[in-house]
Amino acid sequence: MDDPLLGNWTIKDEHPITEEATYQPILVEGGEIEIYAGTDPNKYKLVVPFVEGEETIDNVPKGTDKDTRFILAAANEDKTLGIRLVFEPSTTPKDFVGGILGSTVERWPKSPQPSDMGVITGTKG
């Protein structure tokens, strides 16, 4: 499968979606998100370095946004952590990007707060 999303993606930055002073990182700083073909070969498997421990999320569908950027979005099995990766450029992705409707990472406690959501960026390799 010659797919530009497959491989290791290095996390470059994680910061709060708002200016919350209480923000605690959700991903391992400088870690890598690994993307493989999923058990369903039309989907993906993500290995994500969450601070709480590495999680493998299988059979993640690929979507696109209005700008035809590729998107992978999923939650871990117990639905306490989530990730959304938005890739640019749309034809041969080299980065996952933050910004409006960009890449995010979330922690879902019983009472989510703005400090439980971060914006992330990264690059392939």
C-alpha cells in the first residue's frame, strides 16, 4: 500500500486550545504517532503516545474536509482520550497541522474543561 499517511509522525508542538494555566500535556512531548494499515485494510491503525500510556486505536476511517485535507479522528477504547489529525498538503501530506479545524488532542474526564483539549502539530519522519 503506497499511502502517504503511513509511517511515523513526530509531534512538534502541543498547547492548550485556550489560555488555560492549568493545562497538562496529553501527549508525550516529542513522541511519535505511528500510522499503519488497519485490520480493515481500508482503514488505519494509530499508535498514540498519550501521557497516560501508549494506546493503539484500530480501524480509523480516513475523511476529508472542505479543503480536501485528509483527516483521521478517533477515541481510545474506553472513550477517555481522543485525537484528530489533519494533514497538509492534501495531495502529499508532510505535516499534521493545528489552527482552526486542525489537529487536536482531548482528555474526556467526567466534567470536561477547556484545559482538557490541546492543539497539536507535527511532521512526517
